Amino acid sequence: MKQTKEKLWTWQYILAVTLTFLFFLSLQALLGGFPVYVTEISHNPANAGLMTTAFMFAAVVSRPIMGMMMHKINMKKYPLFIFFS
């Protein structure tokens, strides 16, 4: 029986890893200044903590929902995935 080697580092894999890393960086960049911004607006540090918690909760809840939506919607329709596939 002949075994075939499949490549791990395909364009789709590199694109998925890169986009995930960029999403992570943007989320962390937003969380760095967000509490300071909310505290300056409201003059209440408790509001900054509450808003940061709500922001993180929305990020955690939206990930599984987006995963389910990506399975329902054909990802090949997006131009970025067509270009790298």
C-alpha cells in the first residue's frame, strides 16, 4: 500500500494561522487601553472593569457562534479564501 505525504504548511493553513494571530493581537491591543478610556469617560474604575468584562464575555461567546456560521456558509465564497486555495 502506497502512503502519500500531505503537506501541513499549505496556503490555507498559513492564512488561517495568520488571521487567528492577527485577531488575537487586535483583541489584546484593544484590551490594553480600553479600561483607561472607560475610566476617563466615566470617572469610575468599576465601570471600566464591568465594560472590560462585558467585552471579553462577548468575545468568548461570539467565537463558537462564528464557528457554527462558518460551517453553514461556504467559505469558498469569500474572495480571500478563493485567492489562497
